[in-house]
Amino acid sequence: MITLHHCPQTRSMRTLWLLNELGVPFQLRTYPFDRTLRSPAFLNLSPAGRVPALEIDGARMFETGAITEYLCERFSPDGLGTRPGSPNRMQWLVWVHFSETLSQHTAALTQQHVALREDHMRSPIVMKLEAARLGKCYAALEARLATPDENREYLLSSGFSAADISVGQAVYMSRHFATLDDFPATADWYARITARDSFAASLPNDDGIYDRDFYAPWPLE
């Protein structure tokens, strides 16, 4: 049995999307993004008080990249995952973990725009820097997806994989703070992967973190 402990519009959405794509049975436990994650019961699942936390066959896992690697190795080693030694293995690992680079900048912006409720608590410098860093991440994606000698539809030449899920979910979050307007290949890729039913099934209802589609770096709207 698999149980995913999840907060909407957080990194655990990445694991939810992957589980939906894998088509394996699982239970979903959803939490508010608040001090519930600091309770002794939850800290027993995830010692840093973060999501996702995953229970599987009596064992417990945390850390998104580790969960992604394990689930792919177990349930889809030649589909959503790649086996050690396969030609795409290096790039699969790079992009699965690149999602965390995107996510750390988005987390900093979420803190500035959402968690800090008073304008005087926020830093315009941090907000502008982190939004610019998201642009650098988009440029890396654009370079990968706009390779001139290939019509690359996904991050790997072998097709859709958990790398697209991992980075795609990170882009879903980062688009609240930096648009894809200057990155056409990335925008096309993002539209392609988010048209999948497994992505739609991972979206929140009305209980996500964000109350708007886009937060301008500064001045605040």
C-alpha cells in the first residue's frame, strides 16, 4: 500500500502527478500548509516537517527526488524512469534534480509574496533577484528544448518521463512569479505536458497556497 502525504501547490504535487501517471493504487492524505506539518505525528513521517512524505509497504520516505527515483525504479524503470547504464540515464538524473533548483527560487518568492503578510517585511531586492534567477532556469530549459538539430518535444530524446513531471511541476509553481513569454520552446513543452490527464488530476481544488495567478516582483500589485 502507498500513502502520499500532500499539501496542494507544494513539491508533493510532483509526487502526486507521478503516481497518477504511473497508475498504481495509492491513498492521498491532504494537509493544510500550516503548523500541522510541525506536529510530532507528521515529524515522524518527515523529520524536517516538509511534504511530500510517502509510506510504502510499511517503510517511510521523504525528499522529492529520492521518492521520484524509487517509484520509477520500482514501477516504470524503462518508461518514466531510466535504468542505470541506459543512454538517457545521466540526463534523466540531471533534469529530475534540476527541478529543485527551480523550486528553491520559487520557495523564496512564495515566502516574500505570500508568507510575509506586510509590505515592510518584504525585500524588493530578494524578490527581483529570485525572479531573475527563475529566468536563468527558464533559459536553461529553453536551450535544452530548442536544440536546433532535433525536434525535441520532451526533456529526453526517448520521450515523456519523470524528468518532465519533476521540472514541469516546478514550472507550474514558478509561473506565479516569472512568465514563459520569452521562452517559446519551453512554453510549448509546458503546454504539451500539462495537457495530460495525470497533471489535471494533481491540481488543487480551491485550497492552494496562491490567491492569484501572478505576483509581480515589485512594486506589489
